[in-house]
Amino acid sequence: MADTQIVQNATLTLPPIMDLDALDSISEQLIEQLECGSVNIDASSVDRVATNALLMLISAAHSAEQTNITLTISKPSESMLGAIERLGLSENFAPLIKG
């Protein structure tokens, strides 16, 4: 039996390239952290982000909201903010972005 550690207010740091190759790993880490409590996503080093990665973050935020867990995105890079705006997702990300 594995030991379970309860983590509250965990931080997940996104990699510089958020493409399809990185998506599985990020998704798994995010799911694990959300199961333990609130998560802050540090997006300050994102240089390139795929549409699917942004959609995954929106989906994670909806899942977190349904279970009364807080998911925030801090310090999103200019590249990430530009991608969000170009794809028309600003309204979806506005409540998540802090700083």
C-alpha cells in the first residue's frame, strides 16, 4: 500500500514548450495535484503553447470548480497570454489568472 501525502496549495510549473509531447505528463501531474487540493500553475516560463494544452487547462479548471478546489494560473508569460487572446479564450482564463 502506497503512502498518500496530502498536499495543499501545490504549485505546478509549466515547461517552456507546452505541446502535444508535454501534454500527457503535465495532465498527469495536474490530476495528481488536484486530487490533493488547490493548485497554482506557474506559467511564467511558457514560450510556446498548443491549443490542446490551453483546452486541457480549461477542462482542469472546470473539474476543480466542481469539487470546490481552487486552480489558479500565476504569472502567465506574454507568449501564453497572446495564444489565449488569439484563440478567443480570454474569458475562460480571466478568472484563473493571478498576477
